[in-house]
Amino acid sequence: VKKSLFCYMSNMTSCTIPDLPNAISDTNIYNYMFYGSLNLNTIRINSMECPQALISSTGSFGRNNTSYVGYNTRMMGVNKLIVPVGATGYDDLITVHPELTDPTKCGFTIQYGE
């Protein structure tokens, strides 16, 4: 698997990253992972701990209005990052990638469980 895994997948509206040991531990895989996926409104990460490689990634959630993940659906308030109840480290993700929760960019909210 190379970087930019879901880059510019404009028809994709949801994605699940499984909780598998070392499923995606290489930062290069996360780099630009969702870049340009403008209609992606649900990202589910099944890991109890936010993958460090995602926190350390570059451009995963976009860099401008033509590449922010969920940009086309951000104003509807439907964009969500779903993680397990009791999961940790996702606040660090928001600190490093503030564009993810910025309503003018990606507009995602973190939802613990469902």
C-alpha cells in the first residue's frame, strides 16, 4: 500500500480503518490518505488508541478548499470521526490536524461509539 490511499476518491462517503495490530503503522501510508475526498463524511477508526502514524502524517485531511476531506458536506454538520468508547489519543490528532474539526475546512466532530 502506498501513500495517498484514498486520495481524490470523490464518490466515497465513508471509510473504516480496522483495529488490526500494525494495520497501518507506516506514516507514509497515512500521508495524504484522504486528501481531496471532498464528500467523505464518515471516518470510523476501530482502534482504542489513535494511530501514531496518522497523528504524524502530512496532508491527510487536505490543505485547501479543493482538497479538504468532507469539504462538500461540512456545512450540513454530518461529518464525523467515529472511534470506540474509551479510546485515547484522538485529541492529539485534533491538536496536530486542527483542519479536521474546523467548520470552514473539514468540519468533523469526534463521536465516541455509536
